[in-house]
Amino acid sequence: MTAEHLHRLIWMSRPLMQAAEACVEAGLVGTSLTVRMRAVLEILHRHGEQTVPEIAARLEIKRQYVQIMCNETLASGFVEQRANPRHKRSPILALTDHGRTLIEKIISKELKLMEEVGTNLSSEDISTALQVVIAVVDSLKNQTGESE
């Protein structure tokens, strides 16, 4: 029975992500941000200035796709490009003041939504679920040789 439940857990990740993305999209109405631009802003907010390859590694998405995301975000004025003293061809991206203010507002709004969503869930249940998902992801990555 454990294998069947684990299989269902894995397959439930798709509707979970689709529902989460729909909520994120709804929260971005009127901001001129897309979900993928928001992802770039969140990485820069959480980890500070980054290069495109660093953002790609954090998002676990191919660098070429992240480059497109970052180009959109740069064009929006929410992010600025700076020279990278470590690598001339890989500039550093950083939030502008406007980008920082916007992503902080969005994250705050999303955390309030998560409080509502988690009303009937205990901290222990959420912690256990997180641990299980992390363990499953790590195990699946090990199976395919994708682990770090």
C-alpha cells in the first residue's frame, strides 16, 4: 500500500502545481508581471544579486529558458543588470527598488493566502509533508543521476 500512496503523492504534484500557479497568476493581476518573471524576482529577493546561471540552478530550469525569463524581467524595469567582475560575459542581475517593493508586496499577499489554505493543517503535518516531498525528490533524482 505504501508504494501506491507514494505513486499517488507524486502524481498529485501536477494538480498541486497547477492550482498553485493559478493562485500566483491571480495574485499578479495588475502588476504587469508574469509567473516566470515573478520567479526571477523571488530568487533575487531571497538570495540577492545573481547571474542567469545561478538563477537557473536555483530554479532547476535550463539556463537558456531562464535567460528568456530574465530578459523579460530586465525589460520590465524590475531588475537591473550590473557588470560581473568574476565573469565578463555573465552579468549580475539585481532587483531595482521598484522590483523589490513589488515582490515584497506579492510575497506578503501569498503568505496571507497560505495562512488561509493551512487553517486546517497542523504545523507538524506540514513539516512532515515537506520532509516527505524533499525525500522523494532526492530519491528520484538519485535514480536518474540528477542529484547534486
